[in-house]
Amino acid sequence: MHKVWAVIRREFVERVRTKWFWVSAILGPVLFAGIIVFQIAQSVGGGARHIAVVDTGKAGYGRRVVEALGASKSIRADAASPSPHVLDSLTELVEAKRINGFLIVGDSLSSDGKAEYRASNLSLQTIEELQRTLNRVVEKARLEGKGVNPTVVDWAQALRVTLEQKKCQRGACLAESAGQSFIMAYLISLLLFMAILLYGVNVMSSVLEEKRDRIVEVLISSLRPFQLMLGKVFGAGAVSFFQFLIWGVSARVLISLRGPIARALGADPSQIQDVRLPHIPFDTFVVFMACFLGGFLLYSAMFAAVGAMSSNEQEARQAQQPVTYLLMISYLSFIGLTNEPTSTFAKTLSVVPFTSPIATPVRWAGGSMGVGELIVSLGMLALAIVGVTWVAARIYRVGILMTGKRPTLKELVRWVRTA
Amino acid sequence: MSDPVVVDRVTKRFAGHTAVDTLSLSVPSGIIYGLLGPNGAGKTTTIRMIMDIYEPDEGVVRLFNDVAGGRTHSARIGYLPEERGLYPKMRVLDVLVFLAETKGVVRRAARARALEWLDRLGLADWRLRKVSDLSKGMQQKVQFISAMLHDPELVVLDEPFSALDPVNRQVLLDTVIDFRRRGKTVLFSTHIMEHAEQLCDRLCIIARGKKLIDGTLADIKRTRGGKHIVIAFDGSQGAAQQIFGDRRLVAKIHDFGQQAELELADGADAQEILRALVSSGARLSHFELASPSLHKIFVDLVGPDAATAAANPPTDRERERARA
């Protein structure tokens, strides 16, 4: 055990000492800080869109729209004075980036409900707000036309309904929007895919390095090949945990620092939109970690075998492709997994050990997986880890002392049988 | 106490080729033992079986009177493989500490001993440099340290002195001799006879995987050598070539130009040759009745075998094919 520990330690220390480790460790938080600053910058004045409102009629809808938009934080509207060539001159202003766009309303607005918005960039947020405002203006005009008191209309329109979204799973209903669920599923599959792939490949290149630098013979004279492989896998795994820890902690710190950052940028902290992190229940976290660990062990063993059977980087890159594709299947099918989490396809993916490390946590987080299914999935994964590690260790054992051409499949089978 | 290394009728086959053929040898404690043979004779394969890297197809290897294998006893054995290798991106000191740890030495002790050894072999200033910054010779010294660092009872050195300049070779030779002086055992392979002659207490010559001879250096010289004469000329050789060609006087000759090593024919007298040489007008600077050099014994024994065995060394792939 002391020897395996020495291998783990070396793997960890040497990897953390490299420039690349720190480049990627720092790049993560920098990216995250960038996102926060961008969000804040948007909420400060610069983010408001300046539009012109053109009224082609005489009923005064243009004025009403400008008034209604007066309270908006994200849109600043001005009435354009009517003239024969107003549309052309406004188009020029848009092109010159003096205004973001212009809205055209006419007298028929309250009868056929039609208006037009022209802009250089059609942002979803602006369109939604314009639509909401126009609806209210039309509603008010039509009610007034039928003799309803404008004060009554204002009173009626003052109330907005907020629809609270909650997701029910395994007997508990918690606040979470549809968007958040999707983001969560996406994050889970992306994180798992990246982590398993990156650190699996690390194990591979480390094995290859020892083979290429011919140090492996000395190591094998004092360690069993299996011990060496185990040390490598856990060493590279520890590095990935460390990296995640750096990212996680810095993200947490940055989120809590949003207030001061906003003040530094001259924004009102209370005005900043909340970054709603999806609520991560403890059980989801546990499933995520279990699948990460399982997937990592499974794929690292395969990558270690790939490294052992190759003689150089080029060969290894080719030989790793089948393994990478295997992992990619579940990553690419995550939309199917979130849209139809109970389909036969989704259920199959979460039982097959090579796809379950990603499919299972995505389905579990979506609430569409029972405890029974989870046990089967994790059990299969555990069995596969034992089996694959056994096979990989045998390939590893023979492969690390081999040089020359890459073995054929037939030779590999013989390695496994004779090792 | 039994011998630290006993190889008992061991055979290892690789595809269509027997690398080691029912080889037996025994390395007594506290000596320097040489495993000699031409390229491709099976030296490295034998050593790898001793080190538990290959498993023999037949026969057993016993280390310290135990069949458990080299890995089990790795704390008591130091190993310098033929294929040298270190982590090029690691610092010298870190590599040494790590390798000692894999032999079971505690970190702190490993560090202290590594510093001591680096100092002893003149590498102290390089301890914090990357291995890749070192010259080939320095790297070999570092690797040599890694074999000795955990103070083993037995060191197995595969071609330890190849590719070293004379100064560094002497440093390592001295270290090996000192190691034996402390009662430890050395097993090393070489195809350079001068090293073997300087160092070995006992030796074993193999070719094509088979043992040709083993024993103490003195015994081998006694049994293999007939009567030998070493001659050196000082200018004129007179009719020496004619005399060397006389089969009644000379059985075998190794002619090096200004020097020659003769093996006397049965019944021939050395004095007769001396007389004949002098009267033929040859000027001699040296005339010595000697036991044969190891080089001569080796060439006589291995002779034609060496050429054919070295011409077709099996590749790893071929070896592997043979495993199945």
C-alpha cells in the first residue's frame, strides 16, 4: 500500500506542478468572473435599448406606447415626429447605431392587433417586453372604447400574476423552473463528459510516458503492474478532484462577491438579476459523485490499457477513439434523456455501464428514475469496473513492456488470456 | 546460508526461438558475479526472469532461498535495467526519492540517502535540476544511484558500464567494488571482457541461451587455457609469421600486430619458440608465459555462435508471439 501511495503522490505532485494545470485552474474562475461582470454591465445603463416609436395614425397609440414604456428599465422609448421619410431616416439611424430599433404603430392597432418592430438586433428580451406593453395598451384602448373608466382599467392591469414553478420528484416538490432543469441536466452531462475524458486521457498519457521513457521496467521490478495502474488512476483522479475543488470554491466566492463587484462597476447591487443556481438536492449530488467516480474508474482503466498497448502519441490517439466514442454516446443523447427520460432508449442508456455514468445522473436529477433502477444501474457499473479493470490490467501488464507495432485485436485477446 | 540467486534449469521461449535454454547458475553471497555472453545470448532475458519481469516457461528462480520472485524481495534487491529510463521532467532528487519509495524506503530517509549519494557521485549541484537537463552519463549515474539507494543486499546490473566515459566508468567500478567489500552481492552482465576480468570473482559465459562454462575466474583460466605465451615486438618481427604458422609449435594464435597471444601445441616447448624467434631476427620487448585472457577464452568458446546469434536478435513482438 505504501508503494501505491508513492505512485499516487508522484502522479499528483508532478501533474499539479505543470503549467497547464494552473492555466486551466485559473481560466475557469476568470471565465466565471467574466460572466458575472457581463451580467452586471448589462444591468447598468449601457444595457437599456433606445428605440423610436413611429405613429402612422391619429389615434395617439404611439404616445400611449411611449408612456407605457416610461417605467421600463431595459427600454428607453422616444416618439419620432411624423414626416414623409421618417422610416428611411430611422433606418439610417439604426444602421449608424444611434438607436437600437423602431416600432411602427397605426390606428388599426386596436382593431387588427398588428404592429411592426425593426431593429439591427432582435433580442428576445426586448421583443417580449414590447409585446407585453403593446398588449396592455391595446387592451386599455379597447376597454376605454367600450366606455370603461380608465382608472378601473389601470387598477385591473396593475396586478401581475407570478407563476411559481416547482418540480415534484420522489415525494417532494421544490422550486425549480423548466429552464433550470434543462441547464442542470446539461451541466451534469457536460461536466461528467469533460472530466471523465480529460482525466482518463491523462492516465493514458502518463502510462505512455513511462513506457516511452523506459522507466516502467524499473517500476515493474518493485511494483505489481496492477498496483502501478491503480496508483496512476487514483493519482490522476485526485488531480481532477483538486481542479474541480478550485473551480467550485472560486465560483462560490465570486457569486458571494457579486455585490461589491457591482458597486465597483457603479451599479446598484439590488438591481442585479439574481443568478438562480438550480437547487441541487443532496441525493442528486451523491448520485452525481458516485457516477463520476465510477465512470472515471471505468474509463481510466480502459485508457490505461490503451496507453499500454501503444508505443507513441499518434498510435494512442487512434487507439483511444473507440473509447471516446463510447463515452460520447451518452453525452450526445442528453437532449433525448431530458425530453423523454422514461423511454426505452433512456432506460437502456442508464443500465449499460459505458453510458450510465452520464445517463443515470441526468435522469435522476430529472426525477424520472426510481431507486430500484438506480441500484441496478450502479450495480452494473460496479460489476463492469471490476471486469474491465481485470481485462485492462492484463493488457497493461503485457503491453507496458512491448515496443513495435500496435497489437491486433487477436493479439490483445491472447494478452488477456496469457497474462 | 544459501546463495542469494539460484537459477535452476530455466527455459524461456519466444516465437520460434529459445532465448534461454535449461540454464542453471548460482550466485554465492558476497561476491561479484559476471554473466557474460555476446549480444543476443540471453543475458537480459535471464536477468528479467531473475527480476520477476518475465516468468520462465520451465524451471525456477530462487532468490534468498524463496521462489516468491524478485518483486516480493524488491526491498533487498537493486536493479539497473539494460533499457535505462527516468522521468525526464522530474527533478533529480524527486526521482530518486520516488524510486526509493517504491522499494519501501520511508520518504525522509530516502531523501537523506539520495543527497548523500548525489554528493558522492559528484551530482550534488544537480539535485534540483530536471533529469532532462543532465547529460547521458549523468543520467546513467542517477539511475545507478537509484539501484543502490535503498541499500540492497543484492544488486543486479544489466550492462552497467556501457556508454560511459573512462572517468565515470571508474567511479561506478569503485562503487561496485566497495559494495562487495561490505559483504553484498553483485550480479552483472556484460559483453566487455575487460570489465569482467577486472571485477568478477565468479562468472558464467552463455551463448544462444545455453551455459558454456561457469566457475571462478581462476578455475576457468586453469581448465580452459593450455600453455599461453604473450609476445610483444619491438620493431622487426623477423620470420615470426612463419614460426606462428608451424602447427608443431603453435596450436592457436591471436595476432594483434605488435602483440600476439599464442597457445602452445601439445608437447611444444616455449623456450624453443623463443629461440626460433630470436634467431629469425625478431626483436622482442615482451615474452611471457601466461594464463589465457578472458577475452581469448570467450572468443574460443563463443566464436561462431556469437556471429549467428547476434545477427538475428528477436523483436519484442516475436518474443510475445511465443508466449501464446
